[in-house]
Amino acid sequence: MRRLIPASLLALGLGACAAASQAPANWQDGDHPLLSAKRISVDPAPLADLVKAVDIPFEQFTLPNGLTTVVHTDRKSPIVGVTIYYRVGSKSEPRGRTGFAHLFEHLMFGGSENVPNFDIPLEGAGSTPTNGSTSYDRTNYVETVPTGALDLALMMESDRMGHLLGAVTQDKLDKQRGVVQNEKRQSDNEPYGLADYAIGEGLFPVGHPYRHSAIGSMADLDAASIADVRQWFTGNYGPNNVVVVLSGDVDAATARAKVERWFGAIPRGGAVAKVTAEPVTLPAPVRRTMSDAVPQVRIYRTWSGPGLNHPDAPALAIGMNVLGGLASSRLDNALVRGKELATRVSANVQQYEQVSVIQVEMDVKDGVDQGLAEAALDAEIARLIAEGPNADELLRSATGAVSGQIAALEQVGGFGGKGATLAEGLLYSGDPAQYRKDLAAIAALTPDQVRGALQHWITRPVFALAVVPGTRSERGESLGGWGNEASSPAPKPDPKRPAPRLATGPKRALPPVDPVGALTFPVVERASLANGVPIVLARRTAVPGAVISLTFDAGIAADAQDTPGTQSLMMAVLDEGTEQLSAVQIAEKQERLGASISAGTGLDTSSVTLFSLTPNLAPALDLLAEVVRSPAFRAEDVARAKAQRLADIDQSLSSPSGLAARSIWPLLFGPQHPYGQPGDGLGTRAAVSELGPDQLRAAHAKWLRPDAMTITVVGDVTMAQAKLLLDRAFGSWAAPATARPVKPVDQPAPAPRERIVLIDRPGSPQSVIVAGRVLPVSGRDPNLEALDLANEILGNGFLSRLNLDLREDKSWSYGVRSRVRAPLGARSFTITAPVQSDRTGDSIALILAQMRAFPATRGVEPGELLRVTDGNIRGLPNDFETNFQILGAISSNLILGRPLDYQATLPARYRAIDAAAINAMARLYLQPQGLVFVVVGDRTLIEPQLKKLGLPIEIAAAQ
């Protein structure tokens, strides 16, 4: 779907993007406006001017068979985003076949007539992991490949478009059906996981195309047949129903020749049937209450609204952003910061081709009367409807929408990059450049227009949903379908109905992959501020912005010297108020400057990260310095943040995946070890309840100090410019007289003790398995790349042995992953596997068997070796496409003491690794001896299974 305002990008700004685009190309350090405070303006340029600077040039052509291709050239990196949109989604599904579009998406990855496995050749060629998604309006498939693998990607995409059905068997259908059903169970198993079903039922009548969920009902998934598969493919997957976008290191002439070669012979198919779907006005307000195993009451206010091409769509999106999307939104200011009735609020518009879902959410603070909270929420909605936004709110919200598009320009492919922007514009609006019209409409909005849209759409009768704590009152298995199955059972498949005849195509061979050039990692420079703080900088000029991270030697590990959860809470309170500014003022300053400041904790470090467009770096850094150096830790701000943090802990404890992740680390390292804290870093409820302003001030003084800080800069700024600005913001910050604290991360962990720790969660349709052990090596130990590759073969990736076995072969899970964590201290090995409840014991037995077999009876196979060595080498340009990716690599190098050009040495390191080296690492470090299993699930169902494994079982409580 296309959203006018990507939620993840709303905090980014465009304050002076126009200035950047108009600046002379031959700026010298002394001429750059960043270096003269007198020339810096914090006032945003007119939005209409900023929209003009947003551009994704493209060319377009259509083959005789109807396939339409859009080409955008971006030579910054030798990669091409391949983005394919099919004009069919869940809204096209007939009664009794809900979830079929999504099920078919899974089948598309199961291999075609000439490509037995779709992922192996592409990952071996260096592609990003191939992926797809299904919405109401479309199904899409994306991968980003090295330029030399473009023919391979296009051949494979064309083979499953024109040569799929001969490879789809009953066995494949049954396996992918099981995977999808476990995907549904995994989502349903989470707190509030059934709310979206209720919203669809509440907003739309039975039979409305947008009523049922994209994943469908269990019964309909069970009913899908081979005949359905063939009918769906022949009716919807013809080239005339497809938009292909190639974006990146390719030009239109080259693209046309390749597309004609691979897709030109596929015959035109039938057109996807048009679906009639309109917003629905309820005859009267509707209220529904659902009971669920949740820690807080969650209130929803929802309406159906206009499709994304409706004239009101921009105004409605901006209005809802003002209500609950901005950091300084009406709801945040009134209900979280003001009356403190809620711990979390949001408001947004989920925009689809023909309708939208307008939604407001509020998590009611513990101890607050639900009726009082609902009345206050409704009053704030009514106030915005009556008043409309003021000019400043409108400016800040609209700026976020434009800046989101600027941020997307850095990525050529994927689900949110330039390829998706062009594809969705053409598919939904008939114009790849629709984003420009959308942004122009936003730039031209007035407060009265926004107020008018709100008054028209959210004064209509509301569907009000409350999810309240208790025993789950609904079953996910029965939800997601058409809606009238109880009174009118859906038609069952006719076993005598013949499947459409297959028209298999000629045999085709995979094309070779052209050589991939060496990775060009940016030059990394070093300098120091006046007070000795080190600066590390990598200059990249793809977008006029920079990312700056202040990294402190602290992290979750520091909590072992304080109180569990101290670092996380202290970092969260930094932007809740300074000596000069309130939380609201901090949020508004970021939005006006087009900057985004975020603080967080890793295992070994705590960091504060700034994104800003380059011309606004000076005032943005001033704000960053005030947030980091002068937090007020006012009692009222700390109390509010602590209440939110306690709610976060409760939410984590109510989530089976969150609970398992929290529980494993104290078991592996012991609660006294720096790495033995709860895995999410939130601490425990008892510990956080005792924290107050004095403890947070002490932790800030102890850990956030200039002599424990490193500054990393990536983006469109030189070292001279960055040093001048950073000296102005941080160069006068003096280190305290006290010695820097030292974290004893090298202290030994307890001796491993194999066992299963079972945490009961009655009624869970899945079990979440997390297993782990501490390894006798540290993240600082060099030359362990072979261990990472061994883990990639075992469990880290779609094509890993564990995932292929548990997901693709057995269909017991939606996905299994293993990880080798590499901190300053001891490394650890973990496996995470959500599995259907009745296969919990079998899944653990399979995991143990796969580990024992590697390499004892099944060493590295040639295809696996090629995939993890050559495939990783070819994929390196994908790994470092964005400024944030570069920042992460440099930060990791600094923490672990690696050379700053470490990434540039990876090709040589991977080429030097052979099968024997990988087998040796698996034999040493990836065996099951000493594994501790945490299993969160329904004890009555899974304990009998676990007893058969012969491992000691302990029953534990959530904490």
C-alpha cells in the first residue's frame, strides 16, 4: 500500500533542503553555510519549493503482452532494485478462499519449472534476501541484486510468471499452507493479536472486499486445492497485470533489452477482475469489547475512509498525524504528558487503493478508570475536529511527509525505496510520479482544508473497540474469513472439479552472473575535539543529510553496577526535558528543524543518534547537546517515563516472544554478570519501581561523560565542517574528576547446565523456543568469520538448515533463526523457534539432531560454501547502501577494536575460508552440549512432549 506519510520517517525533516539543492557545487569549507552561524536559518523553506527538489527521474515502456516497466537510473552503487507488483491482492479473493493471495505469494518462492529453488541462485549471486508481501490491493516481490546478477533475477522472475505451474505439487501446497498457518498462529499469539480481525468486522459488512484479513481463516486455508492454485495463477498472474520497476545501476535501453528477452514471450493473460469497494458509513456507533491476555486496556476508535486517490486523502493523513502521529501530537500532549491517562497513543490513516482505515489507539495507564480515559480521548478528537490544526502543526506535519520522501531516495529497492514509490504510483494512480502530486497537495494544504476533511470523515459513527485484560475471549483460528461461515458455511472444494490444464514452457537455463566489482567502502577519517573526544567520519553525498551518533561506554551491561533497567530509563528521559526546554518544546524544535534525535541502549554501549539534513546541522547539534548534556530529570518527567517503562515491561511479559527473549540471558550468564540482565534491557518491575530522579542523575553523571564518548558521523559533511560544529556543541564539555567506571564483562559465566525451563502460557496456539549457550570466545577475538559463516549455514538465514527443515520441509514454524552475538565480552549462541504447540517436543529434537550432524555426519556442502562465501562477497554493496548501514558498521568496528577498513577486507577473508574451517567452527562452538532451552507455551499441551526428550525440566514464572 502507499501511505502519504511513512510513519517511520515522520521525524525526519527538510528544513533547508532547498538551500542544499541550490548551493554551488564548488563549496569550500570556508564558504559552506554550516561554517558561518550568521548564515544559518532555522526557518524551513516553503514546502512548495521543497517538493520541487524531490525527484525520481524515470522512463517507461510496455511490451506487447501488456507488461509495463519503469526504469530509474541511480549509479551510486553497483546494484539494481528489482520490484514487481501484481495487480491482485486479498480484495480479489472469493468467499471460501480468504488468504489465498497470500498463500500463493508463498508458493511463488517454492520454485518454478526451470528454477527448483528461487532463493539459492539469487543469494549465491549476492542478492538481498528475496521477499514478498500481500496487501488488499496487490502482491509484490522484491530483491536488490548486484548489477551483474540482473539477468539472473529477471530470468527467475519471468520463469515464475510464465513457467510456474508445472512445478507446483500437492506436497508444496501442503507445506506452504502449513507455513502460512503458523504465520497466522504467530501473529495471533501476540497480545492484542486479534484486534485487527475485529476492526475489519466492525467497519465493513460481510462480503466487502476489505473486510477479511489478508492472511484469511484457517478453514479457508485448509480448503485451498491445486485446482484453486492453477485458477488463481491463470486468472491473475499474466504480464498485463504486472508493473516491473528496475531502479539503480541500469539505464532504460539496457533494461528494455533484458525485459524483452526474459518476459517478451509470456502470453497475455486475463485482466484481474475489478472490485467494487467504497467506504462504509455505519448507521450508528458500534462498541465491542474483547478480553485478552494483555496487561493494559487498549482503546481503538476507527472509521473507514476514502481511498488514496480521493481529494481528501492528503488532508486527512496530515490531520491524523497532527492528532497522534507527531512526537508533539495533540494526543501525546494531552493524554500522555498532560493528564497522564495513557502510556501510549497514536493516530494514523492506513490508505489503500479504494478505502482507508482511520484509526486512533490509546493504551490506558494502569489504575486509570477506562471510562475517564475514553472520555478524554473522545474530547481531544472532538477538539481537533472543531478547531483544525494551527499553522505551526500543519507545517511540522507536512514537512515530515516531504522529508520522508527525501529519506527514501537513499534506497533503490526493497519495500520502501524508490522502486516501490514508482510502482505504487503507477499501479494505483496511473502515474509513477504520483508521489510528486501527493507532496504538492500536502504542501498546498491549509488548516481549513484539514479541518474540513476531519469534520467530514471522523464525525461519522465510530467503531469503538476495547481490548481488556482477562482470559482471551476469541479464537484466532475462527477469525479472518468472510464472516458468515457459522450461518452459511463456505462452499467446499469439489474433488471432481478438474484443475485447469498446464501449459508448460520450454526449458531455460539460468544465465551466468557477471563479475562483481570490489566493495567501495567510504574512506573513514579520524579527528578529535578540543576536549579530546574522538570523531570518526565517513563522507557520503547521496542525500543532503547526515547521521551523527554519540556512543558511550555503558549499555545494558552497566546495569549490573546500578539497578536493572537504569540505563534504558535514563536514556528514555533525556528528551523528556532539559534545564531550558520541556519535552514538548524539544519535540517541536526537532520537527521545525527537520531533525530526529533518538536515544537507546545496546549491550555494551548507550547512544544518542541525530539525523539532520546538512544545512540544519548546527542548530540540530545545539539541540542534541542540550538534550545530552543538560537533562533536567524533573520528578514529574521521571514519574511519567517510569510509568511508561513499567507498561513496556508488562507488555514484554505478556508477549510470548518477548518473555522468552527476556528470560534466556539471566539463565546463561547469571543475574550478577553484566550480560545477565533481561534481554530487552528494560529491567524488572520491582527494580524500575524504585528508580527516581536522583538515581538517574547519578547514572547520567557516571556513564554519559565525554571521556567515555565517541562521535561517529556519516553523510554529506566534511571532517572540517563536522569538527567545527561538534566543537561548538561538545568541545567545552569537561570530564568529571571521578574515574571512569569499568564493566567486568570478562568475568566467567556459570558452568553450563543443560535443561528446559518451561514458562506456562495457557491457551497459546504456538510455543516459543529460545535456546542458548555461552561460547568460550569474545567479540574481540579476531579471525572468527568462519564461525559466523558456520552459523549462517546452521540457522542464520532463510536457506539455513534449521529454517529449511522446520519451516520449508516440516511446516511447523513460520521461521527459525540462530545467532552468534559478538559483544566485547563472551560471545553467545542462541536459537529462536516459534513452533506450533503440538510439535514443540519434535522441534527441539530436530534442532538437537541438526546441530549434532554438523559436521559429524553432514559437513559443509559445496552449494552452502558457495552461498556463504561468494554470495556474501557479492552482496556487500547491498549491506552498505545507506548512511545508517555505514554507521552501524563503523560503530561495530570501534566497539570491537577492529580496523576501520574491516568491511573492505571481508572479500579476502571470506575467500580464505574453506569447508574445513567452517566444519571446525561448527564442531567447536555450535554443538548442543550445554544448551539451555526456554519454552513459553501451554504447559498442559507441551510438558508431556518435553518429558520425552530426556532433559531436566524446570517450571518458571514470568518475570
